[in-house]
Amino acid sequence: MVKDCGSHLLSRRSFLRGTSRFAIASAIASNSLGVAGLMRASQSMASTEGYKALVFVFLNGGNDSFNTFAPLGSSALRNNYVTNRGVLGLSQSELIELNIQNSVRVFGELESSSFGIHPECEHLAEMFNNRELAVMCNIGNLVAPVTRDQYMGNTTQSVSLPPKLFSHSDQQRQFQSEPTSRYSYGWGGRLAELLTSYNTNPLISPLISLAGLNPFQVSLEGEINPYTLGNEGIVPLKRFEGARSQMVTNYMATIDENAHLMAQKYTNVFSSATVAQEIIESAFSTAESSGVNFDDIFTNAGVESDSVIGNRLKTVAKMIKGRSQESNKRPIYFVEMNGFDQHANMLPNHRNRMREMNAALKGFRDCLMEQNDYDKVLTYVGSEFARTLTPNGNDPSTSGSDHAWSGHAFAFGDMIDGGKFFGTHPDLALGSGLDVGRGRFIPTNSSSQCSAIVANWMGVAQSDLNIIFPSLQNFDSPFDEQTNLNFIKVS
């Protein structure tokens, strides 16, 4: 018996409190949460710790995990890949072999396999082989563990499923929040609420978005909202330059505490937005005068000047370099890359996406190394779901793949236990094991388990992680050795 845990749309109130760049900057002015439990959790952390930043790169549309990382050799796993991937399969000569430091766990106790990465991802291969990057296999949105029999209705045992599986919008919201949260917050926004003791600047949000309004950075209480930057940096407040800016500033100064509530609110919003803009402009100025040549580093990594993901990550690198101007110790960045919903022409389109992603992540990594921040920044890359293992056609030049369920994520940084595959890889068999149709595989670990590891590195105690991820109570601890998921180095 399968039970859908319910589809709850983001409430109008939750949506509105994150929509405006002006409201963004203003709501931060009261950085107290007003919730005793959260304050206790926040205060229990050692706020004397140094700077750490999370950069969440979201591959929008459902990245094809099975061509991003694919088995090699003569294993049963490789045979299943070749048989079931069909015209979308990559040959062994195309894939870049990875030097894996552990034995990859495969579902059903299938023999382990060697793996390769997509041929356009040579920089990511180098990072993996340098033990900077780790892969988390077969993760996805789950409320609780699910078996194939439960999903297919072959048992009377009740099981809860994430609402609206295979739907882009629903699975994106769940991957960026928590399937049991009813979309009332994103895990990045909730994380920021738990880390207020680290983020002491009331004038600028610790939540920085390079992709506009997003579920990931919605806070539960609504008192911390993201500040939105453009692809290449700050977006100035329109029509408030020069003399007009001074005129408006003078007018705002005349509004006192006895003014109409709407006037007071607008004044607070506008004032906070202008102050936040000045802080960010100072951060950019600091970065650009630091001696780090951001443009050259990204160009040398192969990033084209019109690359959206490249320019977004360059902006993040500058913000991190100029952080002395905003003083928050736990910033959380959200960056999005579009174009992964490839129902047709998947091989050429995915190749283009992989090439651009590979270059942009390399440029970002090299900037962090140049500015001595690689040990302080965790970059986490995921997507709402993978694609079906089987193609939807017979022509390799035009065929694509369709919406699936579990997929692979990866992370890199100096804190990562790199060169390893974590979790449990699906056996890539059809009609059995984890398959629920056409190579849509049930996740062996939840996206919330993976995200919880990131939140713990950022400073949330393991005992407090269920505040962000209530579904963790339904799973084994992501930190247990048997779970095989903790991709952070043990210090």
C-alpha cells in the first residue's frame, strides 16, 4: 500500500516574504528569531569558529546521472549499463577513468566496479583523483525507506512516498527543502535560522541568491530572507541614481515613528536595501583590488564570457573574497544552472551542459585556491532527480531520457573525503531490485540525509539536525559507518 504524504503548495505568505529584493534586505534588520528552541540550538554552537560558506549549485531540470558517472570494466554493473542504456550509453573509451579510493557499494551485493566520468568533465576528474571531490550515489527525495514491493503495491505494508514524484517543480522544492516540511521552508533558510550566532551583521543577509527567488532559501520564520544578485554582481536599485537618490534619501529622513505604518515599512525596506547594496559594493571593490584576477582564472579554466553559471560562480568567488565588508561567518549561496531537462537530443545537449559546468566549477575552485579559501567553502552539486536509464527512442542523435527518481550528487572542497563513491549505487537492472519502471530507481539514501551532512559541517549539532530535516528519524544516521554516506573528512 502506497501513501502519498500530501502535496502542499508554498503558502502565499511564505512566497511573499521572499519575493522582493527590498524586503530581503530589510527583514534582516531584526536578526533575532523569536523562537526559544531555535535560539537555544543556535547558542549551543561555538560561535567562535572561523568562516565557513556553503555554495549550493542546483542543476535544474534533472541531470542525467548515469552519463555523468558510468561504470567501466567487465563487471555485471557495466553489462547492465550497456544493455539498458542503449543508444544513450557512453563507450569505455569515451569515459575518463576515475582513481577510486574505496570499493563502491552496489545494491544487491553486486560486485563493485570501476567508474568513469563524462568525457567533458576532465577538470572534475582531476579534482576527484586529487581527493578533493566525492560522489554520493543514488540519493533522492524520500519520506522513509521504500522497497520495490512496497512501491509496486505487492505488500500490505503502508509506506509514505514523496508527493508528486517525477514532477519538476515538486521534486525541486523537496530537494531544496524536506519532503515532510510541506514546503514551508527551504533547508538553506532553516539552516540560516539555526546559525544566527555566526551571522552578526544585521544589515546584510547570510542568504545570497544568484538565481532569484528559490525554495532553498525560504526561512520558516520569515525574518531572514535572501539578497538577490545578478549573474555578474549587484543589481542597482533602478531610478535611484545621482540627484534622485539624494532627493529620496532626504525625503525618507523626514518620515518619523508617528508616520503611517505603510510609510514606516517602506522607509525601512528602502533604507535597508540601500545599505545592503553599499555593503555588497564594498565587498566587490575589496575583491577586485585584492590582486586575484578573477577573469583570467575563469578564462583559463575554459569558461566562455557569456556562461551564466560561470559568471554566477565568479560573483560568488568575489563575495567570498570581499567578505570582510559584511562579516557574516556562515553565508549560504544558491546558484542555479538550467538546461538539464533533455527529453530529446540528450547526447549533444548533455555534452554541452557538462562542458560548461566542468569549466565553471574549475574556475570557481581555482579562484578559491588562489584566495586561500578552499578549506572554508563547501560546494554541493545536486539535481531534483536523474533521468530514466532507458532511452525514449532508437536514434542516438535525437533520443532523450525522461524524468526519474534517484540520482548522484557530488561535493568538493578541502574538507571533503574525496576520491570516493559514497552511498549505494543501483544495480542498473530493470524489472527488479530498485527499478520502478524504465530505470527509475528508488533512492537508497534520502536527499535529506545528504543535506544533513552539509548542515552539520556548517555548524548545526547532529542532535539538532532533525529541526531542519524531520524525516531523519525514519532513516539510519547519515554519520553511521554502515550508512556509508559521510563524505566529510573525519578530523
